[in-house]
Amino acid sequence: LTLDTISGTAEMAVPGYALPGGGYDPRRRLADRLSDRAADPTYAQRDPDGIMARGDTAAARSVRLMDSLLVIAFAFLFGALAEGFVRWRRPLLGFGWLALAAGVVVAVTGGLIG
């Protein structure tokens, strides 16, 4: 049951690597993967520095997009506060719209630049 549940998400969760008492055999999976790579003629031609640079760029982009989420969270905070404080409703909603617009700008520029 567990093997069927996670087989789509865990690379090692395939019937060939399941142990009889439960769990998986990571050493056998690693040995098979290494032998597959050794047999692949294009594996030695890969550029590890280029792969690392693309990963660094993707990580920096994700950090900028998470920053936009923080700004947008303030929009929701101001909206929730506007519901509780009737006297301050208009200024709070104004700050909420401003935070939402700033978050969208940060998301667009952070997601496209870099």
C-alpha cells in the first residue's frame, strides 16, 4: 500500500528496490544508477559548472518570488485589520491595495529579472 502511494513521487519507490520486511535498498539503487551513468557516453560531456549556475539562478529567482509573497501577506493583514477597525477601514484598505500592488511589482520584476 505504501509503495503504491509514494511510487509516483519517490524515485526509489519502485518494486525492484523494496525490501521484504519493508523499506527500500538505497545501496542497490545507487549502484544501479552509477552503472547506468557509466554506460551513458554523454554523461562525461555534461558541464557541471553550467548545471550549478542554472541551479543558483533558479534559487535566487525563487528567493525573490518568496519576497513578493511576504509583501502580499501584508495586503491580507491590512484587509483583515480593516474588518475589525471600522474607523480605520479606508486607510487600512488603502495600505492593503498599496501592499498588493507592491507585491505584484516585486513578483513580476523578481520573476523576470535574473
